[in-house]
Amino acid sequence: MSKASDDSSITGAAKVVPTQYDSIGQTYTPVTYLPTVRLTTSNIRDIVTPLLTSCSSKPVRALDIACGTGFYTRSLLEWGADLVVGSDISTSMVDTARTQSTHLQNSITYFVADASLPAFPPKETMAGQTLPKGELFDVVTGIWCLNYASSSAHLKRFFTTISQNLKPGGSFIGVVPNIHTTDLKPLNEVWIEELTVERGLIYGYSISKVIPITEGEGAGEGYSVHITAHVQPKPVEFDCYFLNGECFEKAALESGLGKIEWLEVKDAAEFNGEFGDFSDGFWDTYKGSRSFNIIRIRKQ
Ligand SMILES: C[S@@+](CC[C@H](N)C(=O)[O-])C[C@H]1O[C@@H](n2cnc3c(N)ncnc32)[C@H](O)[C@@H]1O
């Protein structure tokens, strides 16, 4: 049994259940090198850095929900946080995050938990590591987290967690699928016809099995999708949901967190040569149907 799952059963922390990411933990890292992920990272860095460096209270604390292997959790330290907590529903992802962060153990705490459940963070955490109990965070990030909500009601539960963990005036920054906010039609036209294997091979990922949600809490609110990241040595594949923008706006307001701002996303060309390793025209097709949006919500 892995350390994390072992610890959870001992402490009675949020029950650890197997997730689709448990078979991905060891092979996920190459995904963070994909061109589109690099573009996401540069955008997030430029948005989050001023939020962290302008905090007047010290130490500056950040929470990274759905932290996966801790790529952004570690980046938050580089971008100005003093203490960071990373959490994820998958034991295997958290195990990998810990392994890759041993040099940062005084600044990062990881734990396993479902961020859409009310007991978050769990009262007791992994052995040997304590969470900053009762402390709220200046910034919460959820990079490709909210696409695991299968309905606006489920989204609301994620936003409630975020709200409970943010200081008043603090910000949540999230990366979410770009489905053109409210109109679901472009999703079918753009994503199904253009983001097929051919585009996936250029930009590193593809989307398939786009199925409208017709039953349950999320009926009529969007699509379930299957994503494949075409990385070596093994493709990374998972299922998630693309809900329409109205669901996000409604859930954020109803949770009490606040109003969503849909932030402007910069193209690769706007990063002063940072993407110079890509050929001219590489991003041309991508511009019209970018895969992600970035949202900010300031806690009221
Ligand atoms: C695509 S990965 C992104 C990981 C990381 N944020 C990054 O960008 O490198 C999505 C992560 O969300 C996690 N996840 C899915 N549902 C979750 C939930 N309800 N609570 C916490 N984490 C969740 C998965 O286990 C997985 O590690």
C-alpha cells in the first residue's frame, strides 16, 4: 500500500477511493511539456505572480487544488508564495508530487482529498505533515480541476470549497475548458471537427467521445469528453466534462464565492521569444479554437 493511502486510513482523513488518475501518476509529467500546457503555464505565471507578490500579509499562502503531480504547486513557490498546500483526489498523483518535491518539503504540504466534498481540508492529514490549521489562503489555484464537475451543482460544491479556503479579497485562478462561455454549438463545430487526431498530434492532445449530458444533475449542461495527451512513453487518457459557461457563472455566484471574470489569454507571440522554439505559423490554427480559458474570482 502506498504511503498516502496508508496514512489516510490511519488518520480517518477523507476516504481515499481509486480514481482514473491512479494509473496515470507515474506517466503524467510529460504532459506538462506539451506546447498548449506551456502556453497555459506562461499565462498563469503572469496572472498569479502579481497576486502573490503584492500580498501584504506574510507568509503568503497558496492552495493548489487538483494539484496532480505538483507542477503548478511548485511553480507557486517560484511565483511568490511562501507556503503552498497541494491536494488531489488521486493518491498516485500525490505520491508523485511528493517524490518530485522532496527538496521543497519545508514549503509544500500535500494531501489526498476530493475538493468537491465539504470536509476540505480534512481535519487530519498525512502523517508527519500538518496543514496550516485554520489558516486561509491568499490565492487558490485549480488548473484543470473544474472540468471534473459533472453538473452545475457539482461545480458549486467545488466553488464552496474554494470559498471556504480563501481569505476575503483573495483570488481563485482556474483553468477551464474553452467552450465559448454560453453557446454549446461552437463546441461541436470547433472541437469535434478541428480538434481531432490531426490537430491533436500537432498540439499534443485530442478530444473524442464528445457526448451531450442528457441524464442526471447535469442534463443539458454540457458534454462528457475523453481527452488523450499524445505523450511518450505512453499516452495519458482521461474522461472529464465540458460544462457551458453559464453553469460556471451560476455556480460561482450561488456558492457565495463571487462573480467570474473571464481573463484575457495571451498568444504565444506575446511572450517575447519565450516560444521561439516553435516554427512561424505553429500557433495559427490554435488561435481560433484555443483549448482553455482562465477565470478569476475575487472572494467577496
Ligand atoms: C489534468 S490533471 C491536472 C493536474 C495539475 N493541476 C496540472 O495542471 O498539472 C487533473 C487532476 O485533477 C484531479 N482531480 C479530479 N477530480 C478531483 C477532485 N474532485 N478533487 C481533487 N482533485 C481532483 C485528478 O486526480 C488529476 O490529478
